[in-house]
Amino acid sequence: MNLEEYFARTGYKGSLEKQDLETLTDIFQHHIRAVPFENLSIHCGEKITLELEHVYNKIVRKKRGGWCMENNQLLGWVLKCLGYDASFLGAYVFNPHQNAYATTMTHLLVKVVIDGKAYIVDGGFGVSYQMWQPMELVSGKDQPQAPGVFRFSEKNAIWYLEKMRRKQYIPNQSFSNSDLLEKKECRKVYMFSLEPRTVEDFHFQCTYLQTSPDSLFTKKSICTLQTTDGFRALIGWTLTETTYNYKENMDLVEFVTLEDEEVEKTLKEKFNITLDRKLVPINVKGFYTI
């Protein structure tokens, strides 16, 4: 495991000497545009494990992606190696279909402190809720980014993240009522405390999320990747390509339904992923929004 190999994977060629916000942002953006958020292992007979060397080998050497516990663990390791003051936190993800936050801490994220200011760095959420810049940990402040306007709020030492999106233009009107589309303009994302966490705190959740029939990740095969102007998502057989702010205050959301034989080709061409085993796509309706 070495940093040069990781940066070759993400394409980052900037400074490794400075531990400032500009460098952090650049490293972070290269990660989210090179490393997909994906759960494909579950749907091609592989087990997801959280040992750092396994995560490194999967993402860096095999050029795969991963979910939050893999992406953010690797990102946290990189930042610590570079000398950043980085630590892990745990979040409870909001479920819009139940209109409630999860009761189990399933989301791992990174906190980085620079010059006395705390930032949240989360490279493991994917789709339209993926932040593109580290977010300053301040309550009640709008933080506009390319994906939309993010905001933290704090109450009784619990922090809440929400995101406001633009209007959406969907050329393929047969998808205008798709459950893959987020209907609300303002959406809760997750809540968390500032209690430091370790990767060991997530081992049970890692097993549960990839085995339980109640888990979103067993109900859908998901691969998403941020681009320079939006993101791509392959959920089941549905490929979505979103362009942020393609018209004033409006995002373009394009849908295509793939045939079985097109799925692996699309993973290679759109996400640079080649799987070792055969993928069995799945998309149980009513459980995922972008």
C-alpha cells in the first residue's frame, strides 16, 4: 500500500506537501471522480470486508469502487498519511420512504481539522447527495456547491445534513414519475454526532447491509460516479446521467434502460469497472432516489 499508487488511481498530480483546504478539496474531487460508489460485490457473489489492505487492493489495484465504509476508510488513510488531522465519525442515514432516520449507524464519514476549523469530507454517498467539496462544520450556513445547496444544522450535539436541489428536466417522460427521482426539493441526508469512531464500529453493519433482505443494498445493484459536470448512476438496468445546472437553475436528468448484455459493457465504458465475476442486476422498486 502506497500513496503514489493511490494517486495514480485517482489521477491527482498536485501538491503533497500542503495540508490546506485547497489541497484537500483537490484530492477529494479526484477521488470521487475516479472511484465509484458501488455495491456490485453483493450482486456478483463477493463478500465486502473492511480490512484496509483488502479495501486498498480492491479500489486501487482492481480499479473498483466501494460503499462509504470502503471509500471513506481509504480516503481517511490517505489524508492521515499526508499529515492531515483526520478522524472517523458515524452517521444515521435518512430514509425518505419511512420519513425517519435509521436506528443503526451505517454511514462512515471523515472529519478533518485545518487551522482550527472542522470540515466533513464524505466520499461515500454517491448520486446527487455526494458533496463535491469538504463542508465546514458550522450550523445553519448554506454551503452552495455544484450538486446544490448543502447545509448543516446542530441541535443538542446532534448534527443534521440536508440538501436543496434545483428543478429537473427529464427528456424521457416515461421516467418522470420514476421512484429513482427525488421528488422533494429539500431532502434530509443523515444525522451524526462528533463522537470519534473506528472502522471496528462498522463490522456488524457491513455484514448486515450485504446480507439482510431488508437492506437497500441487497435490493438494488448500484454503481454511481461523479463527473466534471454531474454524475452517472447504474441502478439495476437503469442508467442515469445527470448534468448539473445545464440551464439556469435546472438539472438535466437522462434515463436509459439497458438490456442484460449491455450492463457489463456500460460498467466498463461509463465507470471504468471490470468485474471478476458475473453480475446479477437487481432493482426492487420503491427504495432509491437520486
